[in-house]
Amino acid sequence: MRALEAEAMRYFDSYRVPAGKIVSLADYDPESTGGVKDRSEGEALLRLEQERLVTLQKQLYAEGKQALLVCLQAMDAAGKDGTIRHVLSGLNPQSCRVRPFKQPNTEDLAHDFLWRVHRWTPGHGEIMVFNRSHYEDVLIVRVHQLVEEAVWQGRYSHINAFERLLADSQTKVIKIFLNISKDEQLKRFEKRLDDPLRQWKISEADYSERQHWDAYVEAYEEAISRCTTDAAPWFIVPANHKWFRNLAVARIIREALEELDIQMPEPTVDLKDIRKRYHQAVRQAKKNKG
Ligand code: ATP
Ligand code: MG
């Protein structure tokens, strides 16, 4: 397992899109399982990652000086919900939260496009996951021409400035694109048709958006290329295999937390004294019972 982990480590590192790279999604294989042998090995590795995440979350909260923001983006049915469920299960909801972003309401639209997301950025000690994010304002908004081109064109630099502000405020930002193929999307739509627990998820929009697949690919390529920075990198994760997608995302989040180099606060009391006090309290409790 150890050798495999080391290998996976190098591999996972390569999901980060370096600053300045011009991305073509055709170069990224959605089928890849990154050298992990099979589902059972992937699930065993995921459990290890989950354990580490639990520890790191506790440390982040105890330190209380830094935060992590994870923006999850994907085509429909790529599994944003499933990823959140599998990767974050086990974390304490007190300091790890999820915020979905759907169509903006009239109040949102009366403000700048970052207004509604800025209110949900994590406070120090917290992890926040955005299920969709401010990137929708250069994705669906661009594909459907919901604003003039000059407006969405101007947004990339606003996004970079916003994310730099967060980084300067001790909030690490990572953006993850779950990369599924067009064929895989159709297979998942089919599963939704047959599964009563998933039928509610089917929407007319899923099919109409699918017709704009190429326009979305182009919009994603530009958003990722223009907004992957050292301060707030994009990651492109192969997502045709759900078990691998979960493992990859867990590992990316774990590595991001490790990069924070969290320092646990020193105890505010003298532990020797407190230990004496504890033993006194135990003796007292015994006396009271007897
Ligand atoms: P699921 O279908 O898995 O439940 P979802 O995120 O697709 O989750 P939906 O309610 O199906 O949720 O869709 C939300 C829609 O809102 C998406 O089509 C998304 O593109 C759209 N949306 C999000 N942000 C914006 C925005 N800023 N402007 C316009 N549309 C947006
Ligand atoms: Mg949807």
C-alpha cells in the first residue's frame, strides 16, 4: 500500500493545472484511475484519506487562523453531490459546510456577481465547499449569453483579484473540475431514469444543457486557463469512475490542508499543575461516593 501511495502522490500532484497553462480538456482522460488497481484498493485508500481529513480538520479548527475554500464545478451528472457525500462524511459539520449556488435571485442580480458568494467564504478554522460557485458567471452565463460578452470577459480578472484577496486573508482556495465524458453523462442520465431514488434529480435542463456540451467545454477551458494561479489553483479530476473521483478529491483536499502547515496552539495552562488538579478531583469524587 505504501509504494502505491507514493506513486499516487506523484500522480495526484499532476492534477494541479499550473499557472499560465492553456488547457485543452481533450488532453485529460476522464476514464483514468491514476494507477490505482481497482475499486476495492481505491476505497481502502479513500478510508485512509478520510481519517487524515478528520485529524486535519480538528487541527485547522484548533489553530483558528486559516481557512480552506473548495469550489466544485462540473457538467450535469458528474457527481458533485456524491463527491461531497463520500469525501466529507466523517467531518464535523460545525466547521465544515457546503453551500450550493443555483440560479441567482433578484437580490443577487441587483449586486455584483461576487456579492452572493463572498458572504459564504469560510471563516478562519473552517472548511467551506461551494457546490457550483462564482465560476457559473463565466460558464452558464457565457454559454447562454445572459450578459453581454464584455461583461463576462471582464469577470476573469475580478475572479483572480477576489481569490487573491481571500489568499491574502489566510483562506486557501482550490477549484476542482470533475471531468466526465459525454458518453458517461448519458449513462448516468439513464440510471436516473430507472432509479426511484434518483428520478427527482432529472431535469429538462440536463438534456438542453447537454446540447451545449462543446460550448461548456470551451467555457471551462478558458475559465481554468485564465484563473489557475499559484494562490488558487484549478485541478482537473478524472470522474468517469466514481470511486476514483472520490479518492482524487479527498487526496487533493488533504494535500491542500497539509500545505497550510497548521500549527496547533500551545495549551494555555501548565499541564503538570492541571494533571495534579485532575487527580485531586478523582480522589474527591471517590471520597464523595464512599
Ligand atoms: P443537482 O442537479 O445535482 O441537484 P445542480 O447544481 O445541477 O444540482 P440545479 O438546480 O439542477 O442544481 O441547477 C442549478 C442551475 O443553476 C445550474 O444550471 C447552474 O448552471 C445554474 N446557475 C448557478 N449559478 C448561476 C449563475 N450565476 N447564473 C445563472 N445560472 C446559474
Ligand atoms: Mg442539475
